[in-house]
Amino acid sequence: MQVFEHITDTTDFIQSQKNNGKQIGFVPTMGALHDGHISLVNRAREENDMVVASIFVNPIQFNNKEDLEKYPRKPQRDMDLLKVAGCNVVFHPSAKEMYPDEVTRKYDFGSLEKVMEGKFRPGHFNGVAVVVKKLFDIISPDNAYFGEKDFQQLAVIKALVKKENIPVNIISCPTIRESDGLAMSSRNERLNKEQRKLAPVLYKTLKEIRERIHKKPIPEIISWATGEINQYPEMKVEYIEIVDSETLLPLQTFNNNVPSRICIAAILGPVRLIDNISLNMN
């Protein structure tokens, strides 16, 4: 497994592989890897000649300085996991390497960046778009793999690719969960034992919403679900939204023929958790 810290070394090596006809699969990460990340690497390995992963904690997508400072960093462990998973190349740059100058690029994704996460994390998706565009320019992947846990991020990245005419296929992959249903996330490491026991309430509530969606009006369901989570002193709902899967705009009524998603964000102790599931029953 090749490890590069500099952009020019990375682009030169990958271009040499592409010149030899290699198809590139790319998995961008912020490190602190878990089985969810490894599932993306596994799929990329199955569908491409070569897998490139990046490890970069992107400072410009954090609107909370404390969250950036406390974000878990375990680069050597990450490298070991990627090597075992069959990753061929790791790009592990510094912030100075990625951003030698002040970032001034501003994207406009319309309502996609203003609802849900965008409402609570202003500037977050601009930071995501800037770093993903830069990584795509460096890696030039044929396919790039993203988990559905960050469903709104996935929608923004698809919009970015369309807006910038980037020649890459965005492959969305199912959320990987712990045995008790908690969506895998690097931030889960910051939960203490009691908080970790409580965290699966989010997924349990999502499933119960799906069971109720045909029986009650959406505002009533959201009110009920908010109460279910807020009954625990350590948990506080930021939002629960039932949205159109394409536009991410909130739905007033549910129609199984319209692709729909239930998205949730809640604070648990020191950690902000997000999750989502499809509401459409096949």
C-alpha cells in the first residue's frame, strides 16, 4: 500500500496508473475508521482495479471549533485497517497542503444546503463541497463511494458533481450499523458507556416512525417521535424531518410512490448523532 502526503506525488502516481488502464475507486474519509468505512473500501475493491482512500480531517467543514479539536484521530490504526482491507493508495495530507491559501470558494446548492444539517451547521456543506472537489481533482477517480448515513451530504455531493461537470460516478452505499442498530460513526467513540447504551434509541424511533407513517399525520408523528427521544435527560432532538429523497424538502403528507426519507439529528452528551432511513416499503 502506497501512502502519500503531497498532492503532486499523489496525482503523478495515480495518473501513471490511469495511463496503464487502471480504473480508480475512491473512498474519502476523515479517519477514525470503522466497519462502515471498510465496507466502502471493500465495495470499491470489488468494482475497480485500484482503490484510493484519503484520510483528512477537513477543518473548513466544522462550524464548531471544539468539535474539530475533539474529532478522533488515529492515523496509524487507520493505515493498518486500510492495508488489511486491500486499499492500494492512501492520501494523507496536512491542512497546509490542502489549503495553502485562504479558502474563498462559495457554492450555492439552494435548499439542499439550507434544510436540516445546513440549518444547524451553517457553512458546513460549503466546506464539504470545497474539499470533495479538491480531492476529486487530485485523485481523478472513476467511481467514488459514500455512505447513506450522511444522506444530505450525499445529495450535496451529487449536486456538486452535476454543477461542476466532474466525470465521476457517485456510488451510494447502505448505512452500516452496530448489532443494536446504532449507525456506525467515528463520533460514537466519544460516548461513555451509559450514553452508548442509550444511543440506539434513534434507530428504534426511526423504525417506529416508519410503522406509523400510514396511520397518522406527519406533524403528529414528528411530535410523538420528538417526545420519545427527549424523555431521556441526556438526549435532545435537533430535528426530525420527513423529506422528499431528491429535494430534501419536508413533506406534508406521505405517499409511498414518492421516494421519502426520515432524517434525524439529536445531541447525546457531548456528541451530535445523525441517522436516516427510507420510508418507502417495497
